[in-house]
Amino acid sequence: MQDKLKEGEAFFIEGELDAAERSFQQVLEIDSRNKDAFNNLGVIAFQQGDLNKAVEWFTKILAIDPLYKDAVINYCEILKSLNIFHKAIPLLERIRDRYPEDREVFNYLEKSRLEEAENYFSEILSANPKNILLINTLRSLGLLALLQIVSNCKSTTIGKKLDSMKRNVSMLHTDVLILLYLFAKAKSGNILEIGPYIGGSTIAMAWGRQDSGSGSSSTRIITIEAGGKYPTHPELPTDDILRDLKTNLRTYGAADEVEILEGRSNDDHVIKSVSEKLCNQSPVDLFCIDADGDVKRDIDLYQKMCSKDCVLVVDDYISPGAPEKELTTRRTIQELLNQRILIEYGIFGWGTWVGRFTG
């Protein structure tokens, strides 16, 4: 039987999927509960594009052993391709209990929970606008799911790392840095940031992109910073914003993931540069704006470069120290919500708005 398994695996490596399938079927004729054969047949069906057959194979193996990690991970990939990744949560939770230190399992569970939270918000768009109870329930479930994800992350290594970094280079609340990290990790498209100051938010997103495994070659993190100095800043004074931004990115190992565009977001050369850098690439999946700028103007300028469900993060949505800025920002966001251009996830930390475009 082991010879047949090895034979099938050799055929699979050579790309001879039909021959590999026959070998694994022969293994099952000898041992009808062979987990490796079931798993390999599921992988073959998935590669051949027969998702129903793949689901059938993985359902059989998970009925035999629901804690077989390889099968659970492969099944997760199928659910992801069917846009129902969140249905993997019960399986992944059981696996996590068996392998509490397994980073791969933790990453899959993290992403599936994030998709579950985003699905609650998506359902609001298809709900009857008059059904206020349903809409409020979906919004509450989505917000609670996000808060639970953030809470779970705080006690992890990355949660503690983000909190430590925040104390040195960021004015954002740790909850917001965690969300930026998670969204950057889960999203596959480009990331655009306006107004990073000295880089705390940028570092969080770069770490997320590093941990996603996608690498800096496939997509970009573009951050736009006008520069200048702020020696009287109450928490993070600087005599040279751009210098300290670049230094902090290097210090925290984020420089390779980030491309800095020097200038204001409405400068012609900056707009042209962003457009050229994103040309023929994936659209922006995560858009982060510091409300020191003009939020309405920035959305008008860059929304066309964003995916239809791009996550939008706007800092200083609540800003007691700058009431005029807060009023302008909140008015802009509310107008876009009323027009159903945006959907709100919630207000996090000390007043950072989080939501997404609706397409």
C-alpha cells in the first residue's frame, strides 16, 4: 500500500494527475479509511477544477478524522475559492485546540474570522433599508466579530509587538494598528496610505503584508507624505518628518515593503506617480487616510484606483483637539454613507473610522 501511495505521489509531482488518481484509488481499495489517499484525491480534484468532487473527498476524510490538519488546511483553500471561507471556523477552532502553537492554523483562523465579520456588513447592503432591526443586528454582529478578533490578537506575539512599536512611533491606538495589520495581511491587493507622519501605521501594514506570505514583489504599499517638521508635537516631536519616517521603516524592518512618495496627495506629480505604479496591477484593497488632509478630496482623487470592496481607514474621525477638522471629516463620511458609497464597520481606538467602499 505504501508503494502505491509513493507511486501516486510521484505521478502527482510529474503532473500526471490521472495516473496519480488511479494510484490513490487503488490505495482505497486496500484501505478504505486511508487519510493520505483521501487527502491527495481531494487535492487532485481541486487542481482539476472539480470543486464539488474535492469537497466530497475532504468531507469523507474529515468524517474519519476531523483533526487531520493537512485535510483541514486543504479544505480551507476550497472554501476560500468558493467565497465561504468563514465556514471553516469550526474546523479551524478544533485544530487550533490540538495545535495551539501552529502559526499556519492561527493564520487561517484569523482570516476566516475576518471574512465572517466582513460578511455581516455585506449583508446590510442587501437588507431591506426599512428593516432597521435586521440592519442594526448585522452591524452589531460584525462589530462584535471585529472586536473579538482584535481582542484575541492582543495577547499574541504580534499584538505585543505592535503595542511596543506604538509607544515609540505611533499616535494610533493599538486596536487600530492591529486592524491595519490584519487587513494588510488578509487583503491581496495594493495598499495606499496618505499622511503616515513618522510611520506607525505604515509599519503595522508592512508587518501584515510580510506575514501574509505574498511578499513585496506582487503588490505595493504606497505611502504619501508631504514632510516638514513638528517639533512641538505633544507625543512624537520631529524636526524632519520624512527623515524619521524612513529611519523608523528601516528600524522596524518595514522599508522593503514600502514606497514613499514625497509630496501632497493632490500634487499632480504624486497623483501621476500613484497611477503609474498601480497601472496593470491589482487595485487598492486597503486605503488609509490621516484626516490632517482633505478626506473628501483624497477619496475623490483615489477611489477610482480602489477595488469595489476596498477597506477604508480614516484617522481623527473623532478629534476633540481639532473640532473643525472633526466636523469636516465626519460630514464627508456621513455624506458617503448616506449615498451608500461607504459602509461603516465602526469607530475604533481614540476615534479612527473603519469601513469600506460598497462598489
